[in-house]
Amino acid sequence: MTHYATLGVSETAGPDEIKRAYRKLASQHHPDKGGDTEKFQEIQTAYDTLADPDRRQRYDHERRNPGAGPGGVHFQWHTGAHPDIGEIFKNFGFGGNPFEHIHNVHRQQQPRRNKDLRVELPIPLVTTLENQTKTISVQTTKGDRYTVDVDVPRGITTGTQIKYANLGDNLFETLARGDLYVQITVHNADGYTANGVDLYHRISVNCLIAMIGGEVPVKGLDGREFLLTVPAGTQPGTKFRINGQGLYQLNSSLRGDLYIEIVITIPQNLTDELKTTVRSLINSL
């Protein structure tokens, strides 16, 4: 049975399809859930092979070309017997099988190890303004649980991966452990949108203030308050910039800017006296 048949996928299956099939079968046949250990190991071996592009390519080549070497050279004996190649070369004075050393070197260059683990770590946008340490829980295929303290640098962005060597899966005790990859997902704060290291925020301004000008309070992402001067005649959609109140660049003290967009609001429930005053103002324009 091929590794593809073990996972129940076609030979043209992509990485995502292979991963979904593996997770489903691994969950069904996990020994901790009463599954068969031998079957589970077959599933694990199939996934380890097909999930690695280089190993999958070698597997497909060797499966389609039985007896072919890693470089595509095919050795075939056309006699009825199968002589020992080492004995043949000894007879010619070469001292044994010349391919044995090549085979051993090839095997040493491709050590097998347990699979890598990946854990997603969501963090709020505001926390990217400071270095921080987050403790995460990791579970291996065997069901073992352990915690890892993840050092998250200031200015980190969505999609960044932090690698921890030898903290991955440990299913096969005779093999080296895989690595642990922590993938960061940054969640936007309410009312703030990030574009690179710059931040964008909308505030509501009374139409009367927009007409005659004035000062309105503005809060930065970290809660710091500013007074924004709105000049007379400010139009809806006008943007103002507050320097140095955006996000940090990763591993840098450089910081982006905060852009404030004006949204004009219309007062409701005006008194008759105020309505008269507004009409007089309009008539004077």
C-alpha cells in the first residue's frame, strides 16, 4: 500500500489536502483513543513523507522507478542469479562494494526526526507597542502537554513565526524531536486600523466645531490623550497626522504615525431658540 493510499488521498493531492487527511486519520487511530498503534505509525510515516516536498519527490521517484538510485541511475542484472556486487569488485581487486560508502553518506545526510509542531498565538494590537512574554500550552501527538514561554518582540506583525528548536513532536522516542513554530496573529483594536507601521482612527466632530474651529480630544492606541486643533471650515473626511503615535518597526525604535479622520456629526433635538440662531447664521452666509 502506498503512502497516498494510507492517507486516502490522490497522488496529485496538495499540502492542505494531505494535512486534513492526516489530522482526521490521526484522530481516529490515536492509541490514546483506543486506536491501533501500528496503524497510527503507518499514518504518521505516510504524512511525514508526503508533507516534506523533498522526501515526497524521492518517494515518488523510487516508487515509479524500482531499483533506481537517488540520481535516477537504474541497476539491473540480466543473469539468472543475483551476484553480490561486493564480491564482484573484490575479484577485480577493488576491495568491496564501492557504492556502500555513497549509500551510507546519503543516509547520514538525511536523518529522520519527529515532525514539527505549529501553534498559533493571538495577541492584541496594543501589546505590540512593548516587548512581552506569553506562556502557551503545547500538546504532542502522544498527548503530552508542556508550556513554553514565548518572547514576543515589540513591533511584531501577523504571520511572523518564532522557532524553538527541539520542542516539537516526540511520538517516536528513538528519533530526534521536531521543532516548535509559534505563529503570531495580531488582532486590530476597535476603531484603529493598521497599515504597515501607521495607524488610522476616526473621530466624530460636531458640525458647529467643524464650521467655527476648536479643539477636540483624541486618544492614541495606548490610551494617551491629545488635543487636536480643528480649524474652521474643516470638511468631512479630512485627515490630521499625529507624529510618532503609530506602531513600531520590528527590532527598531522607529515608529509610525497616527492619522485621524474627521467624521462630521449633526446635532439632534435642537431647541427652537438654537434653530433660530442657526437660520440666522445661514442667512448671513
